[in-house]
Amino acid sequence: MQHPPAQPPGSASAARDVAEARTIAAQRAAEARTAAALHAAAYASALAGQATAQAAYDTNRLAYASARADYDAVTSRATLVHGLSIGADARADASRRALATLVRARMQQSDGASSLDVLLSEPAGDDLLYRLGTLDTLSRLTANLDEVQAHVQADAERAQSLRDQDAGLQSLLATIPLDATRTEMESAETALGAATTEVATLAASAPSAPSTPVAFETTPLPEQLSLPDLLSRADVGQLSSQGWAFPAIGNVTDGFGPRPDRPLPGVGDFHRGTDIGAACGAAVYAATSGVVTAAGPQGTYGNWIQIDHGNGIETGYAHIADGQTFVSVGESVIAGQVIAGVGSTGASTGCHLHFEVRIDGTAIDAQPFLDQRGVRLAR
């Protein structure tokens, strides 16, 4: 019995197998491209949402900080005025009683009653000279009753003025939206946390590249970043799952390293940080999550904040404006949280942020460190 001859390698059946394999590979590549494009779009949308949430949080945090400062200032003034008002009321009351005593004394004199009756109403004793002195004082005061009345009137007017100020300050306190701004800030913080979590989740679930090289074109994402660049915005390193943020918005005006020409006497010839030019009062952001370990004056740094991020990594923020430190030691912060306002305190020639990164206490160049975490400071 004869068998049909085997198909040669170039037969139609083999060609169909190759074509089918190519079709399957093309379908898988198309699916991978679609998945990557959808993920890129979702990630871009999440980043935009995070940026919007961050801006809302910054605005509300500054509003709360302003309301808190106003409330504390008015409360301090109200406490002082209230104390003065109580004292003025007591003084005015004493003045009125003294005036009444003098008026009675003058009426006694006008009725012909002798002041000596007061002395002779009781047997003279050791306090006779004291009572004589008292009568002499009453006599001199009743002779200048108009002047005494003027003093009483002044005391009464001062007491009334302080009472009016006290009432006005209490009314002003009621108009300061402290509770409302705190509630809005907390709501914005919750929204920012949800947006940040969404970004981190999408960053961790990026689809793998197809095994077969595939042409990939899509609409440029925000800031003209590719998908890998976008993914690098979320910190997938050892320090934080919340990502990294710009410490301030502005151009780098002085970098890390030797500084032969020192801007001011007393500063070192080696610049341990990176200076970022920003307007006075502009927001200063926590570079990533951590715990505040210092918040106060620090020599040539002026007002200074230091944050411990764990694993030996710390960041520092110098020259903060007076009255614009919004965090305290022991407070936990998240990436991008507004912690202060830009200033020019300490050894500074103008408003800017001096930003430092330290590893195990040693300052390093912050620019390449942030570059590796997707935050590229403007040169």
C-alpha cells in the first residue's frame, strides 16, 4: 500500500502555519499596545488628578494656616484687652466710690458739720494723728472736686472703651473661619491621599512590554514625558510608596559643590545644598513622606526644617520666611505637602529655598538624587 508523499517544507500547509503564528503574534502585540495605551492614559489622568488634588490641598492648607494665625493673634489681643477691661472696671468703681466719699464730706462742710466731730466722736487714741492726716487729705481733695470728677470720668471712659474693644474682638473671633478652613484642609488631604494611592497603584501595575518588538505611538503625555518617564515619577525605590515632589517651584540658582565666591561673609566655601529661586512666600513642599525632626532657627540657615525619611535619608529646607513654618517637630508629612513659605532668613541675599539631601548625615548633590526619582529640577 502506498502512502501520500510528505509535504515539503515550502508547502501550502507550512505557509499556513507560519501565517497563523504571525497572526497570533500580531494580535498579542496589538493587545499589548492597547493595554499599554490604556494604562498610559489612565496614569496620565491619575497624575493630572493628583496635581489638581495637590493644588487644592496647598490652597486649603495655606488658608487654614492664615486663619490659624489670625485666630491666635486676635485671641492673644482679646485676652489682654479682657484683662485690662476687668482692671479698668475695678479702677472706675473705686474712683466712683472715692468721689461719693468726697461729695459726702463736702456736703457735711456745707451743712456746718465740723470735721472735728469725726475726731471727737471716739476717744482719742494712738491713731489720732492718722485720722488728722486723713481729714487733711479729704480737705485738700474736696477743694479740687472738679479735678477729681475729671479723673473719675476718665476712668469710666477708659473702662467703657476697653469693654467695647473686648466685645469687638470677640465678634471678630466669630468671623474667622478656623473650623471651616480646617475641615476643608482635612477634606483636601483625604482627596490627595486617594489620588496619590491611585497613582502608586497604577505605577505598580504597569503592563509588561510585548515579547515581539512593536511600533508604539500615542498622543504625547503631559510635559511630553514617555510612559517610562511617567512611571518614574512614582518612587519605586526604598524610601516611599507615595512618590517624590519638587521642594519648590523655580529654577536652580546655585548648585551643590565648591563655591569660591562666597555670597556673604561667614558662609562656607562649599555649598551643601541646591538653591531654588522662588518668590517670597511661595510654597515649600516636603520632597517625600517622613517625620519632621527640626523646625526652627538654625544659624546661617535662618529658619530651617529637617525631615527624616528613613533608611538614613534626610532632607532640609533653609531660609524659610518668619512666621511661615507650618509643621512642628514630630509631625508626619506626605510627599508634596506644603510645609513652609519661601523667605530670606539667615545668610541669604534674597528669597529662595536652600534644599539639602543627606545620607547618613552627609550632604549629597540633590539634583542627581532627585533625577533618579523622576523629579528634574529646572536648570
